[in-house]
Amino acid sequence: MTTRAKDTIYRNNDPVSAFVFDDKVADVFTDMINRSVPGYSTIIAMIGTLAERYAQDDSLCYDLGCSLGAATLAMRANIKAKGCWIVAVDNSAPMIDRFQQVLNKDKRSIPVQLQCADISDVDIGNASVVVLNFTLQFVAQQKRAELIRRIYDGLRPGGMLILSEKIHFEDAELNTLFIDLHHRFKEQNGYSQTEISRKRAAIENVLVPETLRAHESRIRAAGFASFAVWFQCFNFASMVAVK
Ligand code: GEK
């Protein structure tokens, strides 16, 4: 299992620089994401359940922006289809290195291929499940439509895209409400107001959220026949789309 060192990155008073997935973040990532993303553990568990249902025999399941591999491990534990491989990709070497160490100890049999690469450059083909769990939000906005189109093209008929994202609301009142509720959630999980505002400054322009409407129209434009939001808590949502 992944270690769970405590995230204290924004406790100091150093000048805030743009957020990067470096060694310091990778060391505390499990704690950071669990205390920062409402519903994260539920979403990970459901990715396992959805993969159990949608993984097809002799196909590939992709975890794009895998970090320490939580979604990959959930899929690996649940997929029953025969002859499946999981391809897990991240462009942060510190994440891939740590995930490799976790994998070395994971005894399950589904093969996992780890790639340290930009997901915009990865070939996607013969796929039955593609997971983008809080990753698309870090991809340059002008590259998002092409990536979703390539995922659609690489999926087999009946294959599923699972897309989880931080979201933005057109309604200013609700947008402010959900940002405030998210910050309250982080406070309840032990982050101070200073830590919350320093992280917010670091992540601005690095994580660019969009509306659910923007996600749905991009997904439908790529050709997906079915789309739904299956989970939402405040300004965090998880969507499914089936080819
Ligand atoms: C989880 N899915 O635990 N190419 C490859 N990787 C990227 C790119 C890119 N262009 N941009 C960002 N990343 C995980 C959590 S975290 C979400 C995903 C978060 C990677 C980045 O290095 C990081 O590991 C991950 O996407 C985003 O289910 O930190 O909020």
C-alpha cells in the first residue's frame, strides 16, 4: 500500500510558486488528495466497480494521470475479464517511481504497464475502460478536445470513459458557495485557512476547471452516445460516457 505521510507543504511562509507534481508532493499525495477532494475514496472504489462491469476480454484499460495508482489498483482488484492489461500513465517521474514500488508489492495478476509520458502523446487503442481521474483539469484547455476525441477513437464499442474533475459553475452565487464549502471541507480535514489560501494561489492557472456543460458538450462532440454525472459533491464531479 501507499504510505500516508501528512501533507504540510503549505504550512511554511515561503513564497508561493506554481504547483508541480514533484518529490515533495508525491511523498504526501495520498494524504493530500484524500483531505482535499470530497468523495475521492468513493470515486476510487466506484472506478473499480465500473471497470469490473465494463472491462472487456483481451482489451486495455487506461489510467491517464495515474499518480500513485489508486485507480489502477482498484481496477486491478476488480476486473474479471480475461486477458486485460492496464496502461497507467503520468508525466511526473516522482509519481511513477513511487507507483512502481507499490506495484512491485501488489500480488494481483493483471499486468500493468507504467509509462512516464504526457497523456496527450500516448497511443490509445483496443480500450474498454479509460480513466481520467482529476487529470484533464491539468491539461491545457486547447488540447482537451483532441484528447477526448482520441480516447473515443481508441475505445471499443461499449467501452467507457470515466472522467472526474473539479468543476466551475456559471451561476456566480453557486460557484462561490461550492468553493466556500470545499474550503470548509478542507478545514474540517485539518488544513488551516493559511494553508488553504496558499494552495489556492499555487494551483491557480495550473488546474483550470470547466463547467459540467462544457465537459458534456466536448464528450458528445467526440461521438459518445451516453453521458451522465454519476457523482457530485460541491465543485467536484465524476462523469461516465459510453461509446
Ligand atoms: C488518482 N488519477 O489518484 N500527462 C500525464 N500526466 C499528467 C498530465 C499530463 N499532461 N498533467 C497532469 N498529470 C489520480 C489523481 S492527480 C489529481 C490524479 C490532483 C498528472 C500529474 O502528474 C498528477 O500525478 C495527476 O495527473 C493529477 O486517482 O492532484 O488533483
